[in-house]
Amino acid sequence: MRSDMAAFMAKNAAMANAAGVRGKDGRKKRTSRRASHVEHADAPVLGGEEEKQPCLSEEQRSEQVRRRRTFGIISHPDAGKTTLTEKLLLYGGAIHEAGTVKARSSQRHATSDWMEIEKSRGISITSTAMTFEYKGIQLNLLDTPGHQDFSEDTYRTLSAVDNALMLVDAAKGLEPQTRKLFEVCKMRELPIFTFINKMDRPALSPLELCDQIEQEFGMGTYPINWPVGSGDRFVGVYHRPTKKVALFDKGGAATRSKGTKMSMVDAYGPEIEALVDADILQQFQEELELLEELGSTLDMEEVHRGQLTPVYFGSAMNNFGVELFLNSFIDIALPPGVTCTEDGIPVDPADADFSGIIFKLQANMDPKHRDKVAFIRVRSGHFQKGMKVKVARSGKTVALSRPQKMFAQDRSTVMEGFSGDVIGLNNPGSFAIGDTVYTGKVKHFQRLPSFSPELFAFLKNTSLSKRKQFQKGMELLLGEGAVQVMYSMDEFKADPILAAIGQLQFEVVQARLLQEYGVETTLEPLPFQLARWVDGGWVAVEQAGRLFNCELVKDQWNRPVLLFRNQWGLEQLEKDVDIGPLLAYSMPPREA
């Protein structure tokens, strides 16, 4: 999938360069994607028209955009992403006590992990959106799956953010999943902030960690803070902007509240000498001198172009350095910028017309109802509860009568929103992943691709009496895009073919069908490893004649897909058969 994603992004980058559009910050902007019948995307509007918010001026909309920061966290599994997410929410006042993925049954589970399978395994396998205020700035945090089997969900989530926070385990350095996700961030030219976590455990040297990032990613580093000690002798960090050392109290209450005590002292002098062991202090001061002599300067333009990463050291588990990171992040991170349509037309975030893109669907977030929530990233304008928008793909008009602010599984009604905001819309079938919704002139933001799966299996319902539940569950779960669904051309094989990046995706679908719909299923694996979409459609398939070394199936849009056992089979078919281009990714239809 890594090469498939790279090929797609390279093609996208070429299109963006051809458009030649840049935002106010000088970066090339990413693209995100058309009738008179009105549908209600949440519920019918009862009791007349919704109360409208007053129209805002461009200056007022611009001010709302300036105070927003939308970001996602990328990391390898077990780097501490869920723990850091909770501590950020803690400092933002969004929660009052942090759960931990290592919590015992008597303690709370992590706020961002709301599925039963996430709670039982202690891992994040779905993206969640959380919004909180911090020092007058609205932070929209998209928590992404850490497991590599769900990298496609992570890709879609990263298409909805303006900044990325790269979390690195201090003991392990850069790891495979971090490398893969970094490539996506780099292709999208996202500003990347680096938090080197778990400094309170045995760790690589901070110089070595920075060197890894520079050598492997070709990106400069600028440490905003620098650790004083490591492992059980990690006592604090030097804060370069203030030239002070923040020493932390290792009190027991610090791990589950924001009550970490922090004292600021000079890096040199009797006060720090009395508080820090002499050998640790000497090593720190030597590293500090080297850092100041050889270190780069903090060039904000390079940061915003993704060429220089601000680096922070700390321990999310013990709240060491988290507050210092948050204070710095809100000052440096980019607010929402210009987005280009598929046709290269720039859309300013403060435009009068509303627009947004559906980047995720999630079924059954409310266990009491069989709901399906569509997550929309606002791209421009002033979102208002009850407003009517058009869906670019279908041309339908939809009334957004019950929009919700998402906080993991919890939600509350939203009256208005602006560019950068992530809003949940109850979705009875109006939206699909990658849909553009808008008011005013027709807009088509860049659609979101699906990449070639690597595992394939028939999904079979073991109970004929639960056929309706099986079909309903499949409709909702597969609409989320966590796995792809294909169908055999053999009319006697009606079972859907699940297509996934990794085995865990199959397990999640089966577990959720059982837990949420009471349907037991079995998998019948298929011997394929690659999928390629026939760019020329069914006409190209018919003209090609008999096909060897592959299996012909159709996707959910009724388009031809070829499944191959290995790369050799694909190469042989391309060599022997004139079938035209075969694509390693698919795009949803621009119009229904």
C-alpha cells in the first residue's frame, strides 16, 4: 500500500503544481470535492425554520479562522499516542481525569478509545474527533488509529488536518508506522511537530534522536525544549524561548490530573545546582552549549512548509513537558488555509459561501441507536445549524438540522462552525466518504482514494434467520470505509468479499457484527494479494478478451477489479493482454 499511496500522492502533487495556487502562507494548498429535492441529514426540522445566526462579516469570519488549530497525531503503536491525547484534553479542560490504556478494570478507559474492541485490546483502531479550548484557541484534535492495518483510515483523517504531531518513543526512535505516516504528511506539505515521549524511561540520547529525524526524513530539527536527564533521573526540560529550566515534581497525583508541579529556574547558578545531581547537570549544560553552537534557527516559513520540525521532549504519562508543548503549539501551528478544488479553483477559509468535505463515516457511535455519523471538515464559510447545503456527488439538497460537536463517543449540539472545525452529521444515507457539501457556486474538492488491499476473504453469515441484521450491519460498517467490499462475478456466490490491508480489519468487522447486530460470521480466505482497477471500465475488459492469472470481480460502484495472487501475475497480464491502465487505487464517482 505504501507504493500505491506514494503514486497517488505524486499524481496529486503534479496536479496541484499545474494549478499553481498558493495560500497566504506561501504553501501549495491541498485539494479537498454537485437537485432541488431537500433531504434532512439528521432529522426532520420540526416546528418551523431553525433559528439562524446573524450573518458575519468577512473580518469576523477571518477572526474565527485565526483562532482555530486542527491537527492529527501520528505514531507507531505503543508510542503513547492515546495517553498524550488524553493529557492534551486534560490541559484543555475537556476532561478532569485521564484514563490510561494500561488501566485496570476499576479505572477509566481512554476517552478517545470508545469501541469495545478498543477497550479490551488497549489499542486505537478508529479515528475520533475531539474539540477543546485552550487559552482562547479552539483546538480540533483528530485521534488517528495507531495500528498499521488501519492506515487508510489514518490517510483520510490526515486529509482533514492542517498540522501533524509526530509522536516518537524515546527508547526506540523512528519506527515503521511512523515512517509511513510521515511520508503522507510530507506529501501533503503539513507542518510537523515532534514530541519525543517516554523520557522518564531508558532512552536514546536526545542528539541521536534529532539526528535520526534529520538523516531519515531530510527535515531539519529545532528543539524548543531539551531534556535534563532521562529514565528515572529525568527531572525536567530546558525551555529555549525563556532560557529557563522547567523542573518537575514527580508527585503521584501528576499522572492522572494536570496537577504536575513545575518550577522554572536558571540553567546556570546555585538554584539549579541545589536541585539537580551534579553529573546530570554537567551533561545537560554540555549538550546545551553544543545545541546553541550547532543548532538551527526557528524559521517559521520552513516550519509551515514542513521542512523544519519543532521538537519537544517529555513524558505524557507523567505530564512532563505536555503543557510547555501545548503553549508553544498554539503559537506556531497553522490556522486553516486556502483549499483548491479538483479544478484548481482556490477557496478561502473566510469565504461567505460554506463548504466542507466528508472524510469519515462511523456507525453505531451511540449504542442505543443504529446511527451513522458523517464527519465533515469545514473548509470555508459560516456553518449554521439548520442550513441547507448541496452534495456535489448527488446534486441533492440536504438540511443540516442536528449537527453535533464530537468528543470521541460523546456529542453535543452545534449552533455554528468555521473553517477547521470538525462537525458530526447524522447520516441516513445522504453522504459518502469524500463528498463535498457546499452553498453557492458548485465545488468539487479532491475526492479521497481507496488503495489496493492485500487480504481478501468471503464473509459468510452463519445464521439464515439473521439475514436482515447481517445486511444492515454490512451496509453501515462497510460504508465507513474501514474495509473495502467487492463482489464475485459468479451469480451463485452472493457473499461479499472483504478486502483489507491487514487481518485486524477482518477481526474488527466480525467483532462489531456480533456485538452490535448479534450476527456470527465466518471468513473464507481467498488466495490473492493485489487488486487493480481497470481504468477503461467494462469496455476495456470486454475488448481484452480472456484474462489469465487473475480473478475478475466488481467493487461497490460496479466497476471492474482484477485480483492477483502476486506481483508476477500482474506483470504477466500487463505484458500479454492489452487492457489499458490498471490503477492501484480507486476514486469514488465525482457525480452519481
